Amino acid sequence: MNNPDNSLLTKLGTGIDPGTLNQVRHILNNLTPPDIAHQLETAPPRSRDVLWQLVDSEIAGEVLQELSDDIQQEFLNQMNGAEVASVTEGLDVDDIVDILQQLPDQVIPEVLQAMSTQDRQRVESVLTYAEDTAGGIMDTEMITVRPDITIDVVLRYLRRFEELPDITDNLFVVSRTDTFLGNLSLSKMLTSSPSTTVREVMNTEGEAIHVNLTDSDVAQLFQRQDLVSAPVVDDQHRLVGRITIDDVVDVIVEDADHSLLAMAGLSDTEDTFSSIGRTAPRRALWLGLNLLSAILASSAISLFEETLEKVVALAILMPIVASMGGVAGSQTLTMVVRGMALGQIERDNIKWLLSKEFIVGAVNGVLWALVMGALVSLWFNDWTIALIIGLAMCINLMAAAVTGTLLPVLLRRINIDPALAGSVILTTVTDIVGFVSFLGLATVFYS
């Protein structure tokens, strides 16, 4: 079977004429919304715009919600408020909110005004919460029941719905004031006697998620408790919505993208095929920071200019020390950032972690110092320079372990993203420590 990605792009590449466009439209709109979104994300900007114009209006909203934030925003900027309201009609509230959050603040009221009264009220209730909280990712579409009714009444009530909300594994039991009381699982309901009351079979042990809990903490909770859906409550313990596993998967993917791309100084909304005009400025700042760190490292080297002139071998071996420190520090930094993202690192265990990483750095430092020392002594027939590089390597690997452990903690404390800023600072530290320790020891030994 032919890959539809190649088929569509090949057809567009042969020329844009009515016959070709009709073929592409037919192929495109016979795909599922996630597959159409994939087509758009893998197409260069010019072809992407053409493909978007060919998407049927009935499924445009479903396609839009599957796109990355960057591409969503690109298409949303081409629409007015009424068009956005039309495209998002019929989507789940949490999906509509995700799309609206890509719009400028001044445009959102225009979109809300174009919605039906019911949709507007539901969307506004979610928009009041921060994007990265449980309230910001929850859906308000759910089914609630009272504890004093029988299972038979619940079943008759459910038959009135044309279909249940997606990913419904529980009904939520609430009081007359909407206070959350517990869950009634569909499996428990179907296997219970029709005359049994909800109160007798509902689960009251499951915890509700507070509306202000961060989305990362929500994801960890779902992972630990193997949840499919969970209720969301406000300060008065009133039920305000629910979070489903598909929302949590989106959070996990976004967090993973952020951690991966931030290490290279890229935005987690980075579009692979974005234009040169948008890509170049985004990367320029990061390259500038790296240039600054390189200048600092070069300045440290310039302090030992006389020593380098005396022993040419130092210039050959110098990058090895810095490189080993950089790799060791990155290993520690990555593990610590991951541990922080999973909520595993706290004030009580950071000292133990620091000690462990320092010892690991020292052990590896000694191991590779012996290996490198032996190689250098054979290479240059000089035990002095072998001792220098061995000591410098030990110093830099231990410094890298300490920096890689403490740096993300300190950055988080001053509200700077460790994944974004950590690698640049770490590289600067390991380069400077590596060069200074290596050349400083050489100055002592050869003076």
C-alpha cells in the first residue's frame, strides 16, 4: 500500500490544477483527523496551506485540535472569531479551550460571542483556570448521579443519552449541592442488582483532583494509580469537571517534547517545517548564549598562554578534559531534571543524591584518569603530563557531578526552567573547570 504522505505531496508537487486538487481532497478527507493532522505537519509551509484549504469544514475542528501549537496558531491567525467558533463547534470543552489559548487575548471574546450560550458558559468556566492546571485541561462534559437512587433508575437515566461522553468509565456521585461524594464504575453498576442504591455500591476511597493541581502532578497521579478518568473539584469540594487519560497523554507528550527540545534551546512548539524567518531568530538567542560561554572558556585558557607555549602537548590534550566533564555533567543533569519532573527529588533526599553523584564522579574520574594517564605516558613519553591530565580529569568529573546535581535545584528555586538553562550553564562550568584545572596544574608542574 502506498504511503499517503508521499502520495499527497507528490501530487501537489506535480502542479496545482483543479484535477490534482480534487484527487488530493478526496484522499485527504478519507483519512482520520489524526492522520490528516500528520499530513499537515509533515508538509512544507506552501503545501501545508494548500492542504488545509482542502480539509472539509465538518472535520476541520477535529484536525485542528490534533496539530501542534505552532501550526494551530498559524491557521488560527487566518480566521476571524466567527470562523473559529464554527470550526470548534461540537468539540469537547477542553479541546476548545486548548485551541482558544493559542489566540491573542483580544480575539478570545470575539470567538466566545459567536458561540451558543451553553457552549460559551462551559468554555468560560474552564478558561478561568491556568492552562497548566487540572482546571485548564479538564472537560466539563460528564454524567453525575445522586447517592439515594437505585441502579435501575441510573440505567434508565443513561438510556436517555444518544451516547455517553468519550472515555466514560465512571459516573460521579454528587450531593444536591454538587459536592463530590464518590465514583460509580460502569462495571460495578452493570453487575449490581437493579434494586441496589448507588450509595451501597459507589467507591468513596478514590481521591478527587483539586482544580489548581499542576498538569504534571495530574499526570503522575494517573500513572501511579492507573486511572482512566478522575473527578476535578474546587475549594468547596464541588465537582467542576473531569480529566481523562487522553488529556494526560497530551500532557506527558508535551512535557517530554519540552524536556527534549529545551536541552537544545528550542521551543516545545517548534515546527519542523517553519519558515526561515521564524526559525532563525528563535535559535539565534541560544547560539548567542553558547557563544558567550565559549568566550568565557577561551578567556580562561588565555590566562595560561605562557604554559601552552612551553608544552605544545597541552593544547592537544586540553579538549579531552573539558569533554569528559561535559558528558559526565550532562548525565547527572539529565537524571536530576527527570527526577524533578517525576516529583522524586525533595529537600530531604537531595543531600543523599549529591553524595551519590559525587562518589560516582570520583570513581569514574579515577578510572578514566588511570586509563588516560597510561595512554598519554605512552603517547608523549612524559609521566608528568600523564599525572596532570589524570588529576584534572578527576577534578572536572567531580565538579560536573556537583554542578549537574545542584544546578537544576537552584534554577527551579529562582523560577528558571532547568531543562532550558541548565545545559548552557553546565557546559560553561565544566569547560572552565576543565581548562583551569588542567592548565593550572600544568603551570605548577612545569614552572
